[in-house]
Amino acid sequence: MEHILKGINLNKTFGTKDQNIQALKDVDFYLDEGELLGIAGESGSGKSTLLNVISGLIRPDSGELFYREQEYTGKDPAHTGRFLQMIFQDAKSSFDPRFTMECSLLESRRKKTDRDALCGILKEVGLDEKLLKRKASELSGGQCQRMSIARALYSEADILLCDEITSALDVSSQAQVVEILKKLNVERKLSAIFVSHDIALLSTLCTRIMVMKDGQVVEQGLTTDVIGTPGNEYTKLLIESARKQSL
Ligand SMILES: Nc1ncnc2c1ncn2[C@@H]1O[C@H](COP(=O)(O)OP(=O)(O)OP(=O)(O)O)[C@@H](O)[C@H]1O
Ligand SMILES: [Mg+2]
């Protein structure tokens, strides 16, 4: 089967004054069309680095990236933006504070402006079109996060890369965003990679999970298998600590 996105043997080392940090070590991954893939792992395990490498924000030291079998290694976000969009934890700072939502969203699309499409998308993410007149600072965190999902959909990207997008939200906004992503996955066959340190959250959203530790993929498989019968000690620890937190 053709994967919509694939990475082979990705490596990335950051050099700092006192040490070299290998943030990605021989990482392989794939994403199928219509799939929600979760990436779990503790702080510093390389999750954001992997998403940044996939989007072209960071160049890998070695390895290859493919979108629908076409290699795109080394291309920058201006190129990758045609097929993927990043969504960040801090939605507010991902919008230009000077612009209204309307300007920001309309600008995200290369093709001709299509107001009907834009209003349809706002409905899908549960936002009133009146909010288009506001700037990011005039929206709640949850509204702003839904706007950034709307922006990605309107830009007609095939794939969303979501980095801890619910971590800054309260429980009810968190649940809302998760429900919207589930709905978009069913209705639009949306494909997304969802990074979180919260394996419990990933297990409610994703069909497949990859677990990272120290820049390596230490476990991957169907969510039911990874959560039900984790093969790796580290995965067991993550699941155990998630269980304790929910008590
Ligand atoms: N620009 C950089 N320069 C130097 N080191 C970096 C840089 N970016 C990341 N690192 C290091 O690479 C490792 C992986 O970082 P990364 O941000 O990918 O982790 P993460 O899994 O996203 O963590 P978190 O859950 O805290 O967001 C860490 O040790 C981090 O300190
Ligand atoms: Mg991170």
C-alpha cells in the first residue's frame, strides 16, 4: 500500500556548547491515508524534532522523506506547506497578531479565495464566522486552536502535524479539539500525526502509536496492542504513570 508520508533512517544531532545531542537516531515512520498516528514519549525524547524534520523546518543530517512516494528531503516549509501543515501547542503565537483571523486564513491558501469553503470549514470546527473579524489576542485558547485547524484545512493540506496541541487547553476545550479531529478523520479521511507526552489522550484518538525514547522509536503498533500488551519496559512505565494520573 502506498503511504501518504514516509521517513527512512532519519538522524539529527544538535551541537551545543557543552555536548552533542542526538535528537533522532535512525528513525523510520510511515503514515497511511486517513490514519491518525500518535507519537508518545517523555520530554526531550525527540518528538518535536521529528515533526520539525518532517515539515522541513529542520534539515535531517541523513535520511529520506517521501510524500506519496515522491522524495522531498531537504525541502523547506514553503514547499511542504502544499501537502502538510503544522499545528502548535501555542496557537496564539502561530497567528500574526496584527491580522484578523479572516486575513490570516485567506492568506494561507494559494488558490483563489473561496469564502463558502472557508465558512463551511469554520462550521466543521464549531466556530462562528463572526470570529473571523477578531485577532488572535481576542480569542480563547480553544477557539484559537480550532482556528489553526481551520486554517490548515482551508489551505488544502492533506496532512496535519499536531505538536501537543491540547496541552495548553482546559479539559473541556481539550475534549472538543479531540472530537473535532475524530470527526474530520471520519468525514474527510484526514491524515494526521499527533504528538503528545500523554499516552492516555493518544489512545482515545489514534489507531496506531509510536513510542519514542532518547531519539529512538522503542515501540510501535496498533493502539490496542501497545496499550493492552506493551512489549517495552518504557512503554509500560508511560502507561502506568498515565493510569496513576487519571485516578
Ligand atoms: N535547537 C536545538 N538545539 C540544541 N538541542 C536541541 C534543539 N532542539 C532540541 N534539542 C534537544 O534535542 C532533544 C529532543 O528535543 P525535542 O524538542 O524533540 O523533544 P520533545 O520530545 O519534543 O520534548 P517535549 O515533550 O518537552 O516537547 C532534547 O534533548 C533537546 O534538548
Ligand atoms: Mg516537543
